[in-house]
Amino acid sequence: MKVEILTPEKNVFEGEARLVSLPGSDGSLGILNNHAPLITTLAEGNVKVEGTDGKVQEFHVKGGTVEVLNNRVIVLAE
């Protein structure tokens, strides 16, 4: 799936991933391929992106919003 992590200042990450873990406002979220459509808010914490090569990258967010649709994850982070 394609993942984009955006802040007001810049595009922090763009690439393919096997798994995205997010700090949702109501608890942790794990997003895999073919996930159901979703829009929710994020709490402060780390967004973890596991690439198709197995490499994990972490990005700290202070909050924001995530949209999941058609194997595309867009994180609008603060």
C-alpha cells in the first residue's frame, strides 16, 4: 500500500509499506493491505511504517488525522 505522511511544513515520508501502526485517539491502529476505508484522529505518539523490505521507520506526531482508502494511507500530522 502507498503511505504518505504530511506536515504543514513538508512531506515527511512517501513510499510503499506492508504495515502502518498509528496512535489513534481511541487506541492503537494497525493498517494492512486491503483495510476497510477509515478516517480518524490521531493522538500524540509514534507512527511506525514497515516497508515492503521489512525495514521499520518511526515518525513522532503530536496529533493529526489519518485517511485509509483503496490501499492508500494519508497521515496529516501536527
